[in-house]
Amino acid sequence: MNVDSRYDVLRRRPRLLDGIIVGGLLLTTSLVLAVWSWWLTLLSAAIVVPLWWRRTHPVAAAGAMAVFCVLQLATHESVLPADIAPLLAIYATAAYGVTRRRRLIGLALGVAGALIGGLRWGLLGSVATWEDYALRVVICTVALGMSAVGAWILGDLLRSRRAVLSRLQEQNAALERDQEQRAALAAQDERSRIAREMHDVVAHSLSVVVVQADGGAYAARSGSREATTALEAATTTLETIAATAREALAETRRLVGVLRAPDAGLELAPQAGLDAIADVVERTTAAGVPTTLESTGERAPVPRDAELAAYRVVQESLTNVMKHAGPGATAHVRLDHTPDGLIVAVTDDGLGAAVAHDGAGHGILGMRERVTVYGGTLHAGPRRGPGFAVTATIPVSSDVPAPTTTGAAS
């Protein structure tokens, strides 16, 4: 255990520190006074023991010490080892006093004790003149007074420092809550906008498709037209359906495109799947961030939308690497095909936790929401060493049909 760890233990358990102080003073007093006077040993213990309550009842502890110190001055002439305890009590009144009045009571007790102690110890012994007595009283009183006032000032400084730290912690907590609320509101607004516009696009397009399909089916089944006329009607219907579907697809791509940052080149790539991840890796490498791709396990059929989710995770993660990882960083993409699903991991050796977050983007939040749609999970954060890691787990049902592969010319 290092020094900082030991200090942390004492900070977390302040009563343990008080117990060590009280026990150390009692042991010192017993060793010094036990063979000298049992009365002074008991009196010293009575002066020291109230330190146990110096944090919870600082004024009461200081008052009890003051009573026993006066009793000591009345019955004994010499300074005792336990006389250091009142300074700790004065410090505690300033550090832990709830109100200003209670803190000033501790200071008043310290000044009063300095005056009484200065008179008592300053008049001990014999000197030639009264002027010498007065000088000794003044010197003794000033020394005791400076000790008491110094202890009180140290306690007051500690109290002020704790108050400042407490306010800073509250402000940091408020800022964190505000950032979380802003991120949640931004995500909610984005989801609401996408839902509204997607509803308009899809509902309108599907309505046209349904109407045209019903009309074509009716024309084909009614038999009221000649074969050539029916074929022309069916052709016209299919062309209308195809045109409507293309328009809906274009609107959907436009809708998603406007939600991306204008300078995010990778994010504006067309819809793709697992096979297109290699192209993203190559483009990232060409952009100046050497990136490798690794695939493990036996590839099973994966739904097209799940492939798109995996692709977008890789795409967004590598975009963040180029933006935030810093010069000289490298990245690695790993695809693990398991019986239960697909695991996508993107790691880099860049700045990691050292990079400053500007709060302008919601890339990680967007990735997490995209993966959550398919019942998956996403974890993103700094690595133990240098760099950042994003890991997404996308469950895949075992009865999913294999995706259809089309030619490049299509």
C-alpha cells in the first residue's frame, strides 16, 4: 500500500485518525506521568479524551478541555504532554464548527487559555524585579496566544477549502446531469424527426404501391380486357410501382443523409453490409490511419438490416478514429461470427481518454440506438492502455435466410 492509499483510508475513516491521536497522547502521558503522579495521569487523560468528539461536538469538546486545563493550572505548575490537545480542539472548532458563533467560541477559549496560562507560568520562578515578571508574562502569553490563534486559522482555512471543493463537486455533478439531459433530448428529437419523416415517406409510397398493385391484380383477374390491353395495364402498373419505390428509396437516403455531418465522408457512403466493411477499412487506411481487418468464426446467414447495423458501427467508429485518435494512430476491426450472433470490435491506439470531448456529436449514442433496435448491446470507452475501443454485439436468429448477392452491374 502506497502513501496515498494510507491517506485515503484516514480520509474515509476520520474517527480512526482521532482514535490514533487520542491513543498516542494517552500512551505518551502514561509513560511520562505514571511513575510520577497518578493524579496527573488521570487529569491528562481527562484533557485528552474529549478529542474523540472534536469533529462531531467541537465546542463541547473544547469546553470540557478548558475546564480540565484550568484545574491543571490550579493544582500543578509544570506543562504536561497533554497540553497539546487544546490546540487540536481549537483547530477543530474552526474546522468543524457549524456556525460562525461556535467557531468564534473556540477562538475565545484559546485566547482566554493563553492569558490564564501566561499569567500562571509567567509568574513561576524568582526574578530580580517586577519588570522581569511582567516581561515573562508577556512573552509567555504572546507565545501561547499565537499558538492558539495559529491553530484556529489553520482550522478555518481547512473549512473554507472543504466548502470550495464541495461547491465544485456540486457544480460538476450539475454539469454532468445537464450534459446527460441534453444528450437524451438530442436523441429524442432525432428519433422523433426520423419517425415523422419516415412515416410520411413510407406511408405515402406504400399507399401508392398498394393502390397500383390492387389495380393491376383486378385488371388481370377481371378478364374484361383483351390480352394485349391487360399486359399493357400490368406493365404500366409495375412501372408505377417501381418508380414509386425508387422515389421512396431516394427520399429515405436523403433523410438519413441530412442527419450526418457535412464533412463525414464515410458516413455518406451508400447502404452496405459486411462485404463493404473491407472498403471502409481501405478508405480509412488511404486517409492516413493504417487499419487492419480480421474475421473469425464461420459466417452464418445475417439479416440485411443487421449487416447494415454492423457496417454503420464500423463506419462511425473509424470516422471517430480519424477525427479524434491523433497523429500516428492505427486501428483494427474484428468481426467474430458466433452461433448466437455477430460481435464487431473496433480498437485503436490513439489518444483515448486524453482526447477532449467537444460535445458536438452524438455518434456513440446513435450507434448504441441502432444496435439496440436489433436487441444488441454496445460498449464504448477508453482502453486500459492507449486508445479507444467500441464493441457491439448483434444477436442473429438461426433461421434467418442468407442474404441475396447481386452483381456489380445492378
